[in-house]
Amino acid sequence: MDMRQNFGTLLNQVAIKDEEIVIERAGKPLARLVSMNSATSGKLDFRDIGKLPNDIWNEF
């Protein structure tokens, strides 16, 4: 399915049906389209940077 022509349909699948869509180019996965509910579970929320530990960037 061509994402450029069907973006609205794909967004509905993700938002309403809570599906995950893998975006590929030339058969290689590039990105995932996931609902906000799925995407935020178990992940850091960088919008509230004050909740991050002070040493989070030490390894980089």
C-alpha cells in the first residue's frame, strides 16, 4: 500500500484499531507508525525532562 496516497486510512488503522504499521522503502523497514497509547508505554517522556536521572547521558 502506498503510504502517500493512503495516509488517512493508515492513521485510522493505528488510532482506532490500535494496529502497528511498519513503513518500508525498497523492502527495508524504516519506521513504525503506532498509536500514542502503544508508543508511550514503558518509554521515557522527554516532554518532562525534569523526571530524567542526572546521569542519563554519561554513557554517550
